[in-house]
Amino acid sequence: MAVASVISTSAPGSLMLLGEHAVLHGKRALVCAINRRISVQLIPVADDSVEIASELGEYQSLLFDLAEHPSFKFVLQAIKQHRDRIPSGFKLKIDSEFSADIGFGSSAAVTVATHAALMKWVDGTEPSKEELFACALETVHAVQGRGSGADLAASIFGSIVGYSTMPEFQVVEVVLPLTAVYCGYKTPTAEVIQTVEGLRRADPTRYDRIFSEIDIGVQDALVALGEGDRIRLGLVLDRNQQLMDEMGVNTPELQDIVAALRNDPAIRGAKISGSGLGDCAVGIGHSRLNGLDYPVYHLKITSDGCRYHE
């Protein structure tokens, strides 16, 4: 049954290492949780009001007549999925350690943390990771129409996850330093997917070959991770950057960033992270990239997935 106490959860952001676009066609992806988190605090109230407070703004509505809000699409959809079992109104406080403007998987992290809090409230127990994933994926599909769920897997399981849409979760417990660089703009994921799908329809043989090679790269990367071979892992990332370029999602800014990362001896492999046509590139290792006129973030892969806090 529902509990009438404060519930606090958090989930990490994420970065795609391998598998962009190919994962939507049954291929595997490699995604990792990063040491930047989004926290959610759920506070039940006596009436039917729903309040949300975050750096994106303030929201207030009624539980059974939720007004739409562009900044809280994922959170509101998560609430709707549990609404018939929610016993009362509540306040939701959301805190983030990173900006939603940067491609660190903020939508996935807040979706996972919100579902985790709501499911603990209405059921009285913590959901299994698989149950949490299924609810979160339903939210993503309802909001944006399509999505692989790879970033959700990282936010739930932590570490590095070899993922496919079956769904399949191959968790690799490893900690690695990462350097992520934001190019200054991003194209919405749904738009990039639409662009790539249009290109694929025009030349399916070419894109099937690209996606198959990406899948092979994921397997090579999993072997390299198991053997602790960063050089081999870096070579896989470098090759997959070429495939992202061939796919049509590279940009001059992203290419400049990838080149700068590769030229630093501290970096082992670099590529676009995410759907492309903007957003981030990532390299294995920590690099200062002095003189590069883009925001640079030193991160590390974390084993902490979705968590409950006292």
C-alpha cells in the first residue's frame, strides 16, 4: 500500500558510447552512467494538488486534470501512468547536477527517478530494475514517439550496459574517466532519427551494413572492457566515429572536437555521443583541451544506478 512519507530517489545521467541509431534496428548499444545525478523528492499532501519545482520552473495543477507543460513532459507522463493508484496530491522537488541543455541523458534520468519514487509510493516496495525500465520506456515512447531506451538502462543499472531493445542488459562493472565536450547546440533526437531514417530508406543496403558494423563494434568493445584493454576500446570508438560520419550525423564542430580529443595522448578513442547533428563528443580519458572554445566536462563512469535515499 501507499506510504505517507517523503520518498527520495536519484538517477545518474548517461552517455552513449556506441550504437546510436543502429540500436533502433535491433542492434546492440553500449551506454554508460556518469557521475552527475538528478534527484527527486516526493512529498505527499492532503489535497489533490500536484506541484513540481525545479530549475526549469514551477508547476501546479490538479492530479486528475493535469495541465500540459513543455518543461515537464516526461514527469507528467510518468504521473499519468500511475495516476489511478496515487492516493493523494503531492509535491515533487527536482534537483539536477547538470544542465538539461547538454546531452547527458537528463530526460531519461528524471523519468527513472520520478517513476522510482511513484512506484515506491503506490506499491510500498521498490520495483525491480526490469519493472522500472518497462514503465520508464512507456513514458519515453508516449512523449517522443520513439526511443531505444538505452539511456534509461544506464540510469537504472549504472556502470556500462550492453543493451538491445529485446530488452537485454549486459552490465559491465568498470570505472573509466571520460571527457565530454559540448559543441554549443543540439538538434532534437526525434528530428535526427527522422533524418537518418529518411537516408536509410533511400539506401537501405548501405545503412544495414553500417548498423551491422556498429553491432560488431559493440561486441569488440565488450571484449575489450572484459580484458581491461583501453587501447582496443579506443580503436572501436574511433572506427565508430567514421561510421557516424558515414551515417550523415557529423558536423564541422563535432569533427573539430573529435580531432582535438584524438590529438591528446591522454585520450583513448573519441566519437560523437548521442544521435548527432550537434550536442556532445566523448573521449576515453581526461583531457584539458586548452585552447578549444567549447565547454569541456571531466566525468567518470559510475556504478551507481537508480537509488533510494533515506
